[in-house]
Amino acid sequence: MRNQNLFVALRAAFPADLDATAVETDNGLCYSWRDLDRATAMVANLLQSLDIAPAADGVPPRVAAQVEKSVEAMILYLATLRAGFVFLPLNTAYQSAEIEYFIGNATPAVVVCGSKNFNWVSKIAFRAGTRHVFTLDDDRTGSLLERAARHGDQQTPAHKGADDLAAIVYTSGTTGRSKGAMLSHGNLLSNAAVLKDYWDWQPGDVLIHALPIFHVHGLFVAIHGALLNGSKMLWHGKFDPKRVIADLPRATVFMGVPTLYVRMLAEPGLTQAQAAHMRLFISGSAPLLIEIFNDWRTRAGHTILERYGMSETIMLTSNPCFPDARYGNQSERRGGTVGFALPGVSVRVRGEDDGTGGQPLPVDEIGGIQVKGPNVFSGYWQMPEKTHEEFTADGFFKTGDVGKLDERGYVTIVGRSKDLIISGGYNVYPAEVEGYLNEMPGVMESAIVGVPHPDFGEVGVAVVIAKPGAHLDADRLIAQLKAKLANFKIPKRCFIASELPRNTMGKVQKNLLRVQYQRLFQAA
Ligand code: MCA
Ligand code: AMP
């Protein structure tokens, strides 16, 4: 049977000239395609040489990585695929309680972390039974590379079927702990192949990569897109609007969350002349405001292509690259919509879930968005009941997003049935943060709501109620939260109130809090 390892497909797309530049970094380094091939072979050989007991359930070893963005971090991801192991990317903002949960839940055989975190991360990992902890920093140092340097630069990619597990991506839950979405080689490759076609990747395309590589957008959509097209990447370690704008004349494709577009629009250097060489600007991970969509058209002279996806499904819908022949100019990129279901993906909108998955709804009616396709994950790591709950009897995944489909098939997202805040493209689940707040001394209860924010799109605001007789200090609560949770999850403001609004059933009316605080950041 053909080897369906995703790495094999990516490697096959490398250009014939292996000495051409594959990645150019913002600190002046160049990596050739040959460098990527050799380095992934060396790291894959290292992984395969480790003394790891085979798992009774046959699941390949997991490699968890909490490392700063670097080309070597991307090489670690590709090497993990190449070795046939399973990659588990972790946001660098996660703190010890979060890391303890992920490592305890996924029981990785290998953990890779920044050298400044080695002491506490290795303690957590060793306690959880991980025997191999390496370091990797963003300046090409660390024990991972030192050890890999002792291995050969030839390696035969592990043989994989389409359904074999390639990555576990953790997404927070509306209740309880984070869930690990299990993505297979087939999920990732089918999506990448569809996007190559749909976004019309062309010879000579050059991608500006300025997103973090521990989430689906930067790790899969951007990297797979460039590699599967044999395209060079201009690699930005950290997003800096000025530096991205400076690179536009050398590039053709850019992918960003809406906050990146907002920040670039604030730069006088963004002009139509500067963006003239670009072919495609893509936005996703959070709603793109129509004002930003329109401003970008005027200032950069391009129409942003907005698309929609999830960690569990990778990309689901996209506005078209070109008008669809069936609809002529009626099928252009439409601001405020996330476009059409991608080829091979089924998207439907259903009414209230009555246990049957919900009734079909007519065109333009708002309901729950459900999806099916070769890109959709197989389930949550070791959570069969959760997996069962999130799928309908006929195999559609309930996204938790609320939206509608028009008669041409454009999908518009109007809200979410899940209590989720998307801040600068990162997901924050209020239930998780409220859980931490509620455990703090003197706190009786709390509610966190998302409110509009000019930079991050949406941010969390906390309303906290003190126990009788207790005195609470909002700044102290925020400081205490910062010590426990990733920084992007911290509410941007905290208010101490005497009570929370409740309906007759006693449920907190978050909609009222959202209205109360909706203008909080308007003038910011
Ligand atoms: C940083 N801060 C944030 C965020 N980022 N607060 C809320 N939301 C955020 N996203 C806070 C920090 O805690 C800090 O607060 C202050 O802002 C400045 O931090 P700094 O690190 O300097 O911020 P930055 O480097 O400018 O980061 C902003 C950013 C970043 C570049 C917009 O958030 C980012 O790269 N976002 C992209 C996320 C992404 O790739 N999402 C894709 C997920 P303090 O000073 O108080 O400590 S994949 C997905 O959603 C699906 C599948 C899809 O469809 O793509
Ligand atoms: P994640 O859990 O990080 O994979 O985030 C997935 C969620 O991001 C989706 O369920 C949507 O709520 C949201 N999302 C992604 N792309 C878009 C978009 N273009 N517009 C609105 N929401 C989006």
C-alpha cells in the first residue's frame, strides 16, 4: 500500500533544485530545501533511536513541543511526521498548571521545551512518566539539535495509512478540561491538497509566515500550503506590522488573523504600491469586521479572502479565489461571510438539537453549523463520550458555531452556541478562567464575557462577586490569575459587583453583562 505519511507528500513537492531557498528568516538566515530534508531526517533518526516502550494500544509515541517559533521548531514538527510519531503543539504562553494537564493527558514519550523552562517542564514531564526531555531555543541551540547532530541525514519516512494519527491539537472546552483533537495524516493532507487548488497556489508564490506555529493556522494551513507548493517562506519570528509591510514587495501570499490586518492598517507604510506584488491576503481564526475588509481594499488594493476552520476540522469554508463560473460576479469574495464549503466538505445548518442532530433549516435561517468531510477529526483523545456528543448520528460534527447558508452557498457566521471568546485569534473559554477565579480566597462567584476590542476583536471582562465580609481587589485578582494562566486568557478588565444578573431559572444572564460592558474599549 502507498505510504500516506503527510511528510512524504510534502517532501515530494520540494522543487527539483534542492539548493534553492526554502525559508528565509527575518534575522538573515537562509535554509535550502536540502537543509529541510537533511535536518528532518536527523531529528527523525534521533526520535526513532530513543528507548521508547511500544504502547499496548498501538498508538505511536507523542512528541509534545512548547518552544518559541523558529525554523528548527518547524523541522521538529516535520521530523515527528517523518518518524511516524504524533505531534502535540503547545502555546508558549501556557503556564505550569496548563502544561501539567496536557502532558498528563497525552502522556508524550518526548517533550521539547525552551531551555529557560527546562527545570519546571522536565519536572512535570518526568512525573508524568516521560523519559525524554529536550530543549530547543529560537537561536538554533538546545539539546535536541545537539543530539540530532549525531545522527545520519538519510531516513526512510515511516509508513502510514491515511487514518493514522499525525497530531493532537488541544482545544479548551466549554465545561471541564481541554480536549485533544486527533488529526490523521489523511485529515491534514486532504485539506492541504484542497487548499492548494482552491487558493490557486502557483509556481513562484512566496508566503510571508508571521503567525505562531503552535496552532492550526500557522502550523498546518500556512506551512502545509507553502511546502505542498514548493514555495519559499519569508519567516517572521514574531509578527511586526512594519516588517511584514516591508516584505510585501518580495511576497505573494499572506495569512493572518484579523488583529494582524488591524495593526497593519495602522501603519502609514501600507499602500497599494507596497502591496502591488501580492496575489492573495487570507484572513481567518476570528471574524473579520466589514470595516477592516473595506479599509484593506482601499489601502492595500486587495480584497481579503476570509475562510473558516477549527482545530477539529482544519479548514471548512473559504471565499473563492476567482468568481465561480456558475454565478459570475455574484460569487466574489464577500466581506462578512466565510465563503463556500470547500470541495469535499459538507456544511449544513440545523435547528435546535433535539437529540437527532436538529431539523434541517431553510436557506438564510440561522442555526447550528454542522460539517462532514475527509478533513474532520476522528475524535477527542481518550474522550469517547465527548466525541459521541459532538457528532450527529449521521456523522456530522457539531461545530458550536451559529450561522446561515444563503441560496448560493455562502456561509455567514453570526455567533457561537459555545461560551467562547476569540481574542486576537486565540480561544478563551470563560468557564476555565471563571473556575480559577472562583477558587480564589474571598471570591463567591464570577462571570466572564467577551466584549468588542479595537485591536483583539474581542476581549474578556470579568465581573466578580465577593463572599460576605470579604474585600476583593480587582488588580490583585488579575495578578493572581496571571500567575496561573496563559496571558491571552487574562481578562483585560475586572469589576467587583454586588450580584450577577440572573434569569428566573437562576442562570447568569451573560447577554446583559455583554451589553453593559460593550463600549468599555470603544475609545481605546
Ligand atoms: C497577546 N495578548 C493578548 C493576545 N496576544 N491578549 C488577548 N488576546 C491575544 N491574542 C496580550 C499579552 O498577554 C500581553 O498582555 C499583551 O497582549 C502584549 O503581548 P504581546 O505578546 O506583545 O502581544 P503580541 O505579540 O503583539 O501578540 C498579539 C498577536 C498574537 C500577534 C495578535 O496574539 C497572535 O499571534 N495571534 C494569532 C493567534 C493565532 O495564530 N490563532 C490561530 C488559531 P500583558 O502585557 O498584560 O501581559 S487556529 C484557529 O483559530 C482556527 C483553526 C482557524 O480558523 O485558524
Ligand atoms: P479553534 O478552536 O482555535 O480551532 O477555533 C475555532 C473557532 O474559531 C471556530 O469554531 C470559529 O468559532 C472561529 N473561527 C475561525 N475562523 C473564523 C472566521 N473566519 N470567522 C469567524 N469565526 C471563525
